Amino acid sequence: MSILPFTEAHDIARETEPDQLAALMSLSARLGANPLRTQGAGGNTSIKDGDSMWIKASGTWLAQAQDRSIMIRVALPPLIAAYHRREPEAETAKAFILSQPDGLPSGVTLRPSIETAVHAVIPYRVVVHIHCVETIAHAVRKDARERLKALLDPLAGVAWAFVAYHRPGVPLARAIETAQSAVPDANVHILANHGLIVSGDTVAEVETRLNMVCAALAITPRPAPQADLARLEELAAASGYRLPSDPHAHATGTDPKTQAVAQGAPMYPDQVIFLGDRIGVLQAGQSLDAQAADAPMLVIVPGCGVLVRGAASDAGTDVMARCLADVARRLDISDPLRRLTADEIYALTHWEAETYRQSLHKAATHA
């Protein structure tokens, strides 16, 4: 299957490149502003233009797509060649940068998305990858493939492929190629324990298809009692913990069924990266100390809500705290959940590309 940069069959009559890029930025911003579609620095979008590809810079937020320049341009032929030769340069794609986002401070450079290889191997012009809550709630189940077949097969214009979990980046790109061998024209990829990719020839086509898929996968979340904010404030005082900015995050602590799902092993990569490899639970009589060596990023206070560690400016932690609640409210502990293994968690926490993305997150938090 040709993957450079998209097949002639897909290269249909289209709008001018500036119009399509502007449309992609508009869609990116709208997706980034919707916490049920993607969260914080998660998710990425791209558009191929001849022998180059515009793709979101690592660590930037889709929500900012119309407020600042977030796209990096990379050269496709050498990237694809390096990918096929299994060269390490294909992982970061730094060697293939043609232009940086506009408006960066002097001396500052960014990297292409950690998913650049993923976008490159999908033979469509426009590729959108999001961490859709509805998709994740299906994709973390052991019976995901069967459930998805019933929901997605009836959708017109959707050719979908299920991709087994692999670490983001080049390993995921290779898994997508394998999945595409069974569904060569796949324009929807459901990524186990990860999220959703929707592709097409124009931004409008991708948006229509994405909305159709998300609607088909919608799950009504369980209602959750209100948080006990006064008690949480009392517990947080002088502890180094604080209340998350989004009240939806408290469902993890106020609903016992949501807590049961959330306090298990991590279910998807950004949970590991931003909330750590375990969720704390404050038992009766215990105290909080965010300075402890093993202090968790998020602590459940049963019946009250949750507390998070870090500065109030740390928006990434807050949006991921809400995402965990949103996903867990759509699941039950009796569901056949497929959680990340210890080896998969280790691969994420010891991956240089994720360390880099976290460094950008921390720099923005303390700026």
C-alpha cells in the first residue's frame, strides 16, 4: 500500500491549500475546546501538501489553534524513507522539519507531534487524532472489537479498523499499517486503550465523519453526586494539594462506581503521563502530603471528590482529572476492562519523546 503522501485516488478536486489549512485550524480549535473530544496537549491534526505535511507541534494544545501558530511543516519523502529503514530519526521527526510555527521566541524551537509517523502512514490528505472520551470508553474493553462492529458497521462512508494497543509513535504507526492490510481504505481507526483517528480528503469530510462516529459511540454517563467542596478545602489546606478547576473531575470521588473503575491500573497513555501510574485514595484518618516521594498526582476522597497535586496554573493536570472521571463514568467495574500492563506503563514513562512533551507542559505551567 502506498503511503507517500496520499494516493492519486484520494487526490480529488479540493479547495486551495490555505483554505484547507485554515479549515483544519478551525476544526482543531473546536475539538480542543470540547473536553469530551480531546484534552490539553492530547490529540493532533495534520494535512499533507505534496511532499510535505503540516502537523501539530508536540506539547501544543489543539484548543489554541486559532490563537497561535501550532503547526510544524515536515518533509515526507525522507521521513517515510527513515521509517521504512527503521531509523531512530523517524521517531522524533526532528530531522525532517521544514518550518517552525510562527511567533516563537528567539532561540526556541519545537518538535513535530510524537504521532508524526502515524499521520504519515495514513494515505489520506487530512488526518485528525483525538482522545475522544466516548471512544476511549469502548476502546479500553476486552470486547471492544465486537461492540464497535455493531455500532460502526452501519455507518455510511465509514471504513473502520481496530488497532491493538501499541506505544504511541512508530510502534503505533506499524500497528496501523498492519490493521490497514485488512481494511486498505480505512478512514477511521479505533486505537485500543488510546483514542480515535479519522481521515479523509478534505477537512469538511473528516469533520462530518468524525461527528458521525462520535455520535454512534456515545454512552450516557452515570449521574454523580455533588462534591463536598468545604471538606476538600479543609483537607487540602497546607497539604500541597488543591481542588481541580473543573468540577466534573469530582465524580471520580463522589460516585462509588466511578471510583472503582478509576482507582485501578491506568487505562490509556495520557492518564499515565499526566496523572501517574496510580491514583491515590485518602482513607479515614489519613493526611495528605504532596511533598512525599510517592505522592500521587490525583487523590480520591471517597464521598467528597478529588484533589490534585501541583500549581493552580497546571491546566494539563486538571483537564486529565476531568477526562478520567468522564471515561470512568461510562464504565462499570464489572465490564471486561483491558488496562495497561506494567511493561506498557514503563514504555510510556521511560520514553524520551514523552519526557520532552512533559517538559513543555511544566515550562508552560511555571511561565
